Amino acid sequence: MTLPAVDRSRVLLRMLRYHVSSPYIIFWRAIEVAIMAELAARQGLDLPSHVDLDVGCGNGVLGHALIRDIGVGFDLTAAGVAWARDHKPAYRALLRASATSMPLRSRSQALVFSNSVIEHIPDDLAAFDELARVVAPGGYLLFSTVSEQFPELMLGHAPSPAERTALDQSYAHYHYYSVAGLRAILAQRGLDLLDAAYYIDAAQARWCYRLRVWEQRQRRAGLWRRANQLRRAPLGLALVPWMLKLHAPPEAGVGLAVIARRPA
């Protein structure tokens, strides 16, 4: 079965609409969703068409940019859910709920999707319990997270304890993962890890890190200074499609996408 690749141009345009001043986010998310769609396609799943559940949907921008029909989306933040409800027609239903306590029946969801969420949850094992619990027999869990290589690749060197702490706090990361570690976590919950892929290689990671630092400085700057500095934003935006064209799934990367299945 041959499925169409995710339309990166469509995703990029939608990301531009909501993140025009952040080429860092545009680049990262566009690469991320392309990798997740590729993993799904290898299993015969058309990710851009439909998912049953989007765990940690935030304001719905990413889900709406990638997926045409989403059964249920939920997030812990009331503001994000409210905004998605008002602006994101891809979602049939939106709920405010925690990933560690989902208001859903066990083994009820055929395709569970979660993008860059699990690393931000202090009790990640409780979240994995819930993610696995709601996957139906023969159903799939598709998610992205950060790899164990994230700190070193982003900084360009092995971080000191102080640098590691500062990086974790800046990104609100509680956890990093390896393929072997995730395989074990999922197996303990009755799911088989079918496929995994790294994304954002060392060179791209350093580019992302520097660009994110620059963007943070703009947000802290005064209005007049920021207006002058943002004149450089078009250059950053121009780099995004160039970087996308260069992308190929690396053997090592700061991001890690995984698809797992519950046996039928």
C-alpha cells in the first residue's frame, strides 16, 4: 500500500501563519511531523487523514496543520483547549484533561497521537500507563519526544551539570529517551515498538539552539530594539525551506519519533 507523503508545504504555511516570528518552531515542527507521518505510512496508516486521539494537543495548531480529522484532543491548559475549540475545526471534540488521567475507556482508541509531550510530564511512567491503556487491540501509539542525545547535540559538547540544569529548565524537560529504553517501557505496558526514527541532526540542532536563543532575546528586548532586531526575521524564515530540503533521517538526533502497536 502506497500512501502520499505529508504535504510539508501545507504544514509549513500553517506554521508560518501562527509562528511567523519563530523560524525555530516552524522548522522543528515541520521536520517532526514529516517523520511521524513517515513512520505511520510504513505501517499502512494515513496520518494526515485521521487520528482518534491527540494527547497534549495544546492550542491545536500542530494537529490542525498536519491532520484533517481528529476525534478527540485534550490538554491540561484551559486556555489552549479554549483557543483550539474556537479556531481548529480539525478536532471533533476537545477536553481539558491530564495525560496521567484520561477520561476515556480502556482499549478504545485505534490511533493515539502525541507530539512532544511526554518529556514535559514529571511522572512520565504514569502517562505511559494511560497512553497504553487507551490503545485498542490492533491499535497504534505514535508519539515524538526528545532523545538522550538532546543536551550534547544542542550545545555542541557534553554539558556540565550546571549547563544541563539550565537547558532542562529552559525547555521544561524532565526526561530524555533512547530507543531501547522506550522499547522496554512500552513492552511493560503491552505494546510492541514497531519502528523509531531520530530527527534534527547535530548541525541542525546547533542551528536550532542558536536561533532559539536569538528569539528569546528578542522577546526580552524593549519594543524599539525588538522592532529593529526582527528585521532579521525574514532571513531566518528564508532558511526554513532550505533546511527542510536538506533533511534526511539521521542516525543520531535530538528528536525521537516512535510508533508502537497493541497486538490484536
